[in-house]
Amino acid sequence: MKRFLTATAARAVRRERLTSEQLLALRPRALLIVRQQNQMGDMVCATPVFRALREAYPEARIGLITAPVNREVVQHNPHLDQVFTFEQKLWRRPAELRRFLSRIRNFDADLAFVLASVSFSVTSAGLALASGARWVVGADSQPFGLDLSRHAFSLEMPSNPVLDVNAVEHGLAPLRALGFRVRDRSTVVVPSEGERAAAAGILRELDLSPGFWAVHPGAGKKQNVWPAPHFAEMVRRARDRGSQVLILHGPADREPLQALTALLGERIGPGLRIAPPSPVGVGAALLNEAGRFLCNDTGIMHVAGALGVPTVALFGPTDPDLWKPPTDTVVAVCSTHRTADDRGEEYGWLENVDPEAVWSAWSGLPARLEERR
């Protein structure tokens, strides 16, 4: 029934057809990218796509529709001119929804791209079609069980619901298949001047100097969290060798943060500080001042990779070949085996990441030679 309904609706909003050659020859005045999924790491992995589209259409104004949680990650991206945030609750608020649709229609896009990774968003497709763009290019919805793209889109991009290459390359593959040239696949996160100033004020208040060691003990997924006693041991070793340490955290990290601070106890003070709750952009600006970083496989890992911070990332159930940022500044330390865990197959891995291997990798990271951006 879902396939039938989406196909029927798609036929009603059918867009003018394009070939890949015609697409590459277009000179749109304005281009709208729609990628409103919530995962921060996935959004950072998508930033090379923005660069590739900017290089293909250098004269176009480029806008992005994203979820509110990712606005600060892309707000100052040099390849975007405008960022729109779409909240799912707008579907239940007709007046607000009409105002939002009016805003994106006023952007006056000629061309819209609907990006997908391992899922297809009907909401993203609907927003692109509602934007009024003459041409809409998007991922093939058939592999995701939906009969929408072939009826509605001007051109379908190849899609693959299975992540079988690195997430950055997976996002760029559809553009490559259409003939877009992709010269640079590095990811991009740019803190604003205001966010940098806020971070500098926090460091002054905490009496920390640039080049401190940073740790982030949490993760968006509980199965990706290295046990707090191991993080505590890394912090103690860093302090014992005279390094300043800053503990970073986000809204989802309350439990691992509490566990870590309880273990560190009286050590928390001069030279070992906990960052205050901060917006994502300010957190990125703080991380940008770090000399090295230790974290789990989670969104902040991708931010560190984009910023060029020397990082050790801890991997358990996920494959670093697929999810580690594609840069030599991020080093993966992986679990060697799984311990049986009743919570599911993805649990029981992080407990077996060897602390000695982590310390060897973290303390052995090269000094950060490039100027902090």
C-alpha cells in the first residue's frame, strides 16, 4: 500500500526529465540540497558532496535543508549560501509548514538534489518537490522498497542501502556515477568567529592552554561506549605526564560523564577540567584548540576528522573501514573480540578494547603541526 500511494503521489508531481549529460551542462541560478536526517556524523560525511556540487555549479546559490540538530555543523560551510532547518513536528502544524514551504520556494531553486545514504527519506523527497525546482535529482528509491523516484524525479542517482565502502565515498558514489568530478573528499566543519570567541572564553575560564588533551567518553549509541574506568585510566596517565586534559560531552552523554567524573574524583581541578554544556559549534571550536583527542565511534569523531585534530577513535561493533573519517589524523583502535552480552550482538565489544593499545596510540600521536583554523 505504501508503494502504491507513493507512486500515485509521485506521478502527480512529475518533474521534467534530464539525462546526466544535460544535468552536467545546466547552469542553475539556485540549487537546493535536501538532507534532513538527524545523525551528525552522517551529515559531516556528506559535506564533500556539497563541495562537489559547488565545483560543478560555481555560479549557483546553494541552499541546504537539514534537521535542527545538524544546523550548527553546516551553518558556516563555505560551499553553502543558506541553511534551512526542517522539524518533523511541522507536519502537525499546518500554518508553520506553509511558512516554511514559502521560504524554500522563495529561494527560487532551479535544481534540487535529494541525498540518501543507507535509507531513503520520503520527507526529503517531498520537500524537494515542494520547493518548486524545475528539475529534481535524487536517489533511486526502489532498493529501499519505494516506487517514488522513477515517477517523480527528473533523474535518478544510483543508490545502495548497504554501506559497503567508507561512508564518505558511499555519499559521493552517486555523483561519480552521473559524471561529476570529485577532486577532494575531505570533510568540512567550520566554527564561526563567534563560536571561536566563546571557546576562547571558556578556555580562559578553565585556565587551559591550546594544545590540551581532550577526551569524549560518550556516544550516541550505548554499544559504542568504552567503559568509564578505561577512560579514567587514560586521563590519569595524561595528567601524570603533565598534560592538561579537557573532558568534552554532549546532551546524550550524561551517564558516561557521571561515571567518569566519579572515578576521577579529586583529580578534577587545575589541569583537568570538564567543559560546560555548549552548542555543537562551540564544542567544535573547543575541540579545534586541542592537541589530541580520544573518543568513541560517534558524531564528534567525524567533527575531529574534519578539523584535522589528531585523534584516536575506539571501534567495537562497527567497521572502521566504513566509518572512520578518511584522514590519517584519525587512528582507529579496535576491539579484538566480543564477550557474550544479553543486550544484543552489538554489545560486548568495547569492553575488549585494550587500554594499553589505546594509550600507546594516543600518546604516540604526532604533534599537531598545522595552524589551528
